[in-house]
Amino acid sequence: MEGIPLNLNYKVPIKGYEKFWESLKEGQVWGTSCTKCGEKYFPPQLHCSKCGASTTWFKVSEEGELLTYSIVKAKPQGFEGYEDYTIALVRTKEVDLMCWLSGEPRVGAQVRIGADGKRVTCLIK
């Protein structure tokens, strides 16, 4: 049985997250921090899941450490046209985050974190 092609084009119009989407266009990554207990979030949240207080924005560090990665060979629907790509879990000073990795992956390697306008990216140093 053959899969049915599926093309999705969408924007997340959730009020309050505009800073996150705009920062990706500027090559930056932002998270949120609870105004009461200080818990940090990535992806950003408007309210703290621990104490319910509101959050404020902070810029995520541009450097981190590669914790683990996965080379994606069997692409999900909508990504069939992509070459194999690597998704990584990276630890920064503030938060752990997932990103599209460029370079030869090595657990423990230092990475530079940025964005390509649509997603969080990281590059092996």
C-alpha cells in the first residue's frame, strides 16, 4: 500500500508567542522564565506549569553541548524530499532544546545555536 502525499502549510497564530517566531527570523532563539519561581522553558510557555505565574522572555545562549542526536533516514510525511538530516538535543546554560544539527555529530561536542528563520539550528564547532 502506498502512502498518500500530504502537504501542510501552517502558521501558529497563538497570541503571545510572536516574539519566538520573530526571533527565529532574526537568527535568535528565545525561551521564557517564570516571574515567580524562575523556572525556565523551551519551547516557551506563557504561564508556569509549576506555579501558574506569568512568564517573561529571555534570549537562549548561543552555545551549548550536544547531549544526543538522531540521524533521520525514514522521513515523516511532508519531509520525503529532504536529504537525511540530524536532529539533536543540546544543553545550554538555561535550557535543553532540540535543533537541526549541521556538522559531524559527536556527543559532548560544543555547538553554536541559532535559527534559519523557521527552526532552531545548531552547528558543531
